[in-house]
Amino acid sequence: MRISLVSWLFFNSYIAIFFTVNVVLVSDQCQSDQRQLLLELKSSFNSFGKLLNWNRTTDCCSWDGVSCEAGGRVIGLDLSNQSISGAIDNSSSLFRLQHLQRLNLAYNRHIFTFPSEFDKFANLSYLNLSNAGFKGQFPAEISRMTRLVTLDLSKDSYLLGDYLKLEKPNLDMLVRNLTRLRFLYLDGVNISARGNEWCQALTSLTNLQVLSMSDCYLSGPIDSSFSKLRSLSVIRLDGNKLSAPLPTFFAEFRNLTSLSLSNTNLTGRLPEEILQAPKLKTLDLSFNKLLEGSFQKFPPNASLQSLVLGDTKFGGELPESIGNLGKLTRLELFNCKFHGPIPETKEKLRQLIYLDFSSNNFSGPMPSFSSSRNLTQLNLAYNQLNGTIHSTEWSGLSKLVRVDLRNNKFSGTIPPTLFGIPSLQKIFLSQNQFNGSLDDLHGRAFLLLDTLDLSRNKLQGQFPMSVFKLQGFKILKLSSNNFSGFIQWTDIQKSRNLSTLDLSYNNLSIDANATNSALSSFPNITTLKLASCNLTKFPGFLKTQPRLNHLDFSKNQISGEIPNWIWEIQSLEYLNLSQNFIRKFEGPLQNVTSSLIIVDLHGNQLQGQIPSLPPYASYLDYSNNNFSSVLPPDIGDFLQYAYFFSLSSNSFHGSIPWSICKSSYLQVLDLSNNSLSGPIPQCLTQMSVSLGVLNLKQNNLSGIISDKFPENCGLQTLDLNRNQVEGKVPQSLANFKMLEVLDIGNNQISGTFPCHLKNIAKLRVLVLRSNKFNSSIHCPENNTTWPMLQIVDIASNNFSGAIPSFLGNLRHLESLDLSSNHLSGQIPLQLANLNFLSFLNLSNNKLGGMIPTGTQLQSFSEASFKNNAGLCGLPLEAQCKFAAATKDSPSNSETAIHIDWNLIGAEIGFFFGLGIVITPLMFSKRWRTWYYKHIDRVLFRLLHLLDHKNRNHGRIGHWSRGSRL
């Protein structure tokens, strides 16, 4: 009978497989010496993993993690991630397993230095000791393992433990003879080599395919010798300080599929050729703040799957050809310089899983993401996008986990289908212009939704009580909208998983009188912000919250007393009870041990003596209350960590304690508007190295201003207005190179015009009014005096002589008040050059001649020039004649006009000083905003602790007018 060829082949294959299996089963029987060595190894370890199942009764070749060759000898040992601890020294039985070809001890907890017997593994081709718990120098014996194909000695930077180093041997000595290496992982090893050293050390590895040396303390530039490694497919050098441009030769690596050099201080412009590399799938150059580049044109069918360029100087417009990246799954361009619209061709990116375009300047409408059905993360935050978000069919994005569209200009209603995505966990839509109402979310939102931030929009209507029925919520922020309604505290208590709740600044009334004892606490609450919610009392359950960190009950109707338990919550770091009607503290506060860092009690009715201050606080505001005691002599002992301290607008009396100078971190000290007396402590002038704002105005302080300001003085605002200070302007004030505001008006200070301050280039506000200054206001060599000066007020002194022409060089000057002095001569023509001048007062002097015509000076009212008997021309009614000037009229303070300081520029007062002292991140505000409001907003932006501060300490304009009374 004939047998077909197919049947014959099938039969032979079956027989071969049968006998092969039987041979393997028979020949894999573990040799006794191998079993014994493995059991000895087990006994030397402490382990809770697979080693527990190793025992004599079973074949060691069947043990988990053990592989054998046909003769029953162990050739592979995988003990990775077994929580092994114990010694592996030179006597370990491990080194007698001399047939090993693969050894993996990764992710264990050995706590000893490297043994030196690794060269016993003559056949080893795979060695993985990553995160095995070893420490110190790698042994030189590894360099003799010439059969190695894979070597992994890496250590994750986030794991604690001793560092690893390559010193003796160094990198060159380690790899010089390992010419078979194709995979090399040294991440986290301290190599500490310059660019030419580590690059040249690798040149012998011509077969190398994967090179991973992130966080190895390598420096640059990348040497040209690196270009010899033409077999490389994966290059990871993240976290080193290369500090040089990226070489073009990387584009010549034809096998290159992954290039990762994030956070390596790359400079210059990225070669366009690298983006065109034909096989490149992953490119990560993120966190190179000096790296520039743009997208020209992506080739059709590009291979890129992951493109990460965040936090670089990449910019320009996205080209339409971005649609050619059809294989792209991850695209991160956050915090770059991109602008313009997002191309509609983005719809071709159907494989996209992760997209982050945040913190750019993209504008125009939001494109549709309906085709990206694999999308899990969508981040377009902090751009200029506008229009509605209805272009995307949200219900089709069934895998979306997080959507972040905050800080844009989106408007219209929020699509209900957004809340119905079953996988969605986090929604951030804050700081847009969304309107409309929120209907019942309980029937639409899925249980996975744990974060909803709709704050700072224009949402309105009845508050959506259904949000409290969503048990999965952890973070709920609906502040600064127009929601209305009445909320019982028992409704809020239904959301027992909440960690952050912010309902501030709506039209809500929250009744905290009734609480459900069965739901008496939020076990996970860390942040509770209910500012401007018409609260009348403290919810009692708060005292049992073990994790409460941030509490904001400002701008409510709370009266009575602050309970003692608030100071006993050890986790509480931020407390804002400002602008309520609180009158006192529950009891004496002694030995306060709280961890409070921010305490804001301003704008209440607190009275009596100031209580003990929290010992670790950095921001303390007790201003605008009714405290009436002396300042405790040891108050400085409680300000060891404070950078902001304000007691302004109270009734404190007595002297300023010298202990306040112990506050070495203090940047803002405000004791204004009290009844403090005595001299200004001399040590305050020596604190000015760190101190940026010193406000002592409207007290009864006396004595002189100390002349011991240090040379490196950092003070930016000094306000002593309305005191009884006398003497002269100290010469050492010239050390204030950063000074922007100097207000010593309404005192008894004498002497001549302080020309010695003329080199303070940043000075913007100079107020000397109502003192006893005399003589001329002319300064020699004053062509470049005060280039930034905006406000000059030297009224009501005894200055004489001519108005100096250098005032016309103050191009930024907005307000000039020289009234009520004894100035004479003509008005210099140079004053007509002051294009920004919005206030001028030259009244009550002895000026004469014609007011310069055809200039801005005619735009001021007659009051600006009156009571100068010899002055004529518009806007005065007096016509100019050639007759002798009439007798000077006596100065009449009744007729002197006052500056409307609400019309003056934005940079006045403490805003100047504070803006640079506290943070460069502050945004410019309108000129008439309130001084303390600026302080709060700047400080709390720095700490990311406050979203809203509406301070009522006093207008800058009011402060300025007050300095003139």
C-alpha cells in the first residue's frame, strides 16, 4: 500500500516529538550535586518567594526559577523579585553552579558588597543584578565574563539604598573585553565620566543593540567616537548632564528605534534629520529647557509611535503633516512654544492613547477627537483654545480615563455625554467660560469618576445635589461659579470618600448646625474650602478628622470664638478664617504644637492680647482686628520660620520687641496702623539682607533711622510714613540697590534732598512730603538718575531754588508733587517730555514766567499751578505781561490739591517690593487693587494653597492719600 508524502512526514514528526519529549523528561532529571548546591543556596537566604517550595523530594529541574540542560545540570537561575535578603559572598554555593548560562537576581534585598567570584561563571551569557540590593564598587571579575551578551547592573533612582559606582574598574575596564555584549544596562550607576571618556570606552562594543545609561553622572558633549556604534537600536541616556547639542550622526543609525535623552541639558536646535529617521519609533527629549526645534514635515507612513518633547523650546505651528503619524500612540508637547490652531488632520491619529498639549499657546477651536477611540489621556490645559467642546463625540471615547481642559477660553454648555464615559476617572474644566446648569449627575456619571473640577466658570442654576450621591468622588471643586441653593451638612456627609471639597464663592448657604452622628466624619478629608458660603459656625465633626490639612472658612458669618481643637489637629497646615466676625479664642493658647504653616485671621474682631503663635508657621496674618496689647517680648521666638508677618490695623502699643529680629527668614514685616512707640530697633536695619518689605507707617515711632544698613541690603519697600521719626536720611540707604518704594513722608526728618540715593536704579516711588527738608533739589551729574521712577512727592517741605531740568529725563514719571515749598524760577521746558505724567502739582511755590505752551502741561487743571504769583499762561487765567512780577503770595495749605492716587500706575506701594521679594510668578494687577490683596495672591500662588483672597486692608490710593495728610 502506498503511503502519501504528507502522511509520511506527519508520522515522522510525531515520532520525533514523542521521543524528544521522553528524552527531555528523562535527561532533565536533576543531578544530585546540583540539587545540593541549590539547597545550600536556599539555606543562606531569607526569602518568602519561590524558594520556599524547593525541597529534596522533587526534581530540582522542576523547581520554580530553575532551568536545566539535557544532562540535568542547572543552566538557568531566575530568583528575581523574591524579597531575598542575606549574604552572597565568595563562599556561596551559587558560584559552584559553574554551568550557569543565565542568572537573574534582580529586585531583591541583598545588603552586602559585591562578591568577587563572578568570573567562575565562564559560560554565563545573561547576568541581571539590577536592583538586587548590592552596593559599592562593581567587581573587576565581571569584566572577564567574555561570553556575556546581556549585562544589567542598573539601579532605579527612586529606590532607596546605597549607590553603585564604576571607578576601579571604570567603564572602559569593565566592557573592554565584553565584545559580545548586545544589551547593556547601567542606569543609576555612578560612572562620572566626561563625554570623550565614556563614548570611547564603548567603541569596542560594535554589536551593541541596547544601551541604557540614564542617571549615570555622565557629562557631554557626546563624542564623535559614539558614531561607531552603528548597531544600536535603543539609546537611553536620560538624566545626565550632557550640556551640548544633539549630534546629527544619530540620524545615521539605520537600526535606531528608540532615542531617549530627557533631562540632559541639551542645547541648540534638534537636527531635523532625527525626526525623519526611518525606523525611529520612540523619541523622548523632554525636560531640556534650552533645546529648540520645530516640525517641518513628517513623511508619509512615519514609524513614530511615541513623541515626547515636553518642557523644551520646541515651537511654531503644528504642520498638517502631523496626520502622517498614523502609528502614534503617545504625543507629549506640554510646556513648549507652540501656537496657532491644532490641525484637523490630527483626526488621522487613530491609534493615539495619550495626548498632552498643555501649557502652550494653541488657539482656535478644539478639534474633534472622535476618531481616537483608544484615547485614555487628553490634556489641552493652559492654552488659548475657545469655542465649545461639542465637536468631539465623547460617548465614543470609551477608554478615556482623564480629560483636562482647564485654563482655556472654552464656552457654551458642558456636553452631558462627557459624564457618561464608563472609564472616565478625572475631569478638569476649571477656569473657562462654561455656562448653563448641571442637571442630575447621579444617573449619568459612572462609579469610576473620582475627580470633578469645574471651578471658576460661569455655571449657574440650582446646586446639583446629586453630586453627593456619587460615592466614588474624592475631589470635588465647584468654586467661583453662580450656583445657588441651600445645603444641609448632612447632604455633604453622604460623600464619605471625599478628600477635597471646594464650594467657595457661589451663592450658597451651608447649614452646619445639623449633622448626622452616624455620618459624623470624612475619614479621608484633607482639604475643605467653604469660603463665602454663609457658614455661621464651625462643624463639630472637624475635630475628629485625622488627615485634615487645608481649611478655608474665610468670608463667612462665623462669630463667637475659635475653638481650641483647631490648634490640636496635628495634620492641619493651612488655616484661613479671615473676614468673619470672630471675637476671641476659646481659651488661653499655651505651648501650641500644631503643624500650621499658613494662618490667616485678618479682618475679624479679635481682641485683647495676641495668643501664642504656631511654632512652624511661615505665613501669619492677624491684621485688621481689635488686638490692643503690647507685643510679647519673646514674639520673635515664634517667628523662626516666618517669611510673612502682619499685625497691621490693630491697636498694639508699646515698643517693637528686639526679639523680632530673630526671624532670619522674614521677608515681609507689616506693623502699620497701630500705636507702637519708641525707636525703630536698630537690628531691623541689619535684617534687611533677607527682609524685602518693612511697613511701619502710621504709628508713633520716634528717634532716627539707623545708618547701618548692610551693603547687600535686599529691602525693596520701606514705609515709615506718619510717625515721629527725625534726623537725616541715612547715607547707608544708598546700599538699597533693590529698593523700589521709599516713603518717609509725614515725619520730622531734616537735611537736604537725598541725592546720595540717586544710583538706586530700581526706585519707583519716592515720598518725602511733610518733613523739614530744605535747600535745593538739584543733584550734580544727574542725567541718569532714577530711570524707573514713577511717583515723586516732596510736597510741604522747605525746598528752594529752581525746578531741576533732570526731572524731564524721568520718562516713566506718572505723578509729580512739588507743592508747598519755596521753589522759584521758571517751569523747565523738559517737563513737557513726560508723556506718562497723569498728575502734576506745582502749587504754593514762588514760580514765575510763562507755563510752557503747546505741551501736555496745558492738560492739567488750574489747581496744579495756583498760588505762584509770578506764573502766567494757560491753564491759569493770568495773562503773561512784561511787567514786573507781583509780590509772591503766601503758601496756603488750604488750597493745595491732593493727588488722586487711584489714578496712578500699577507698580506703587508694597506691590513693587513684594512682587520680586516673594515670587517672579505674580501677574500684573490693576493699579487701584488693594495692597494686601496683592500680597496674599502672590504668596499663595507660590505655595499653591489659596485660590481666592479678597483682602480689605486698604487701597493703595488710600494709603497714598493718607501719606499726604
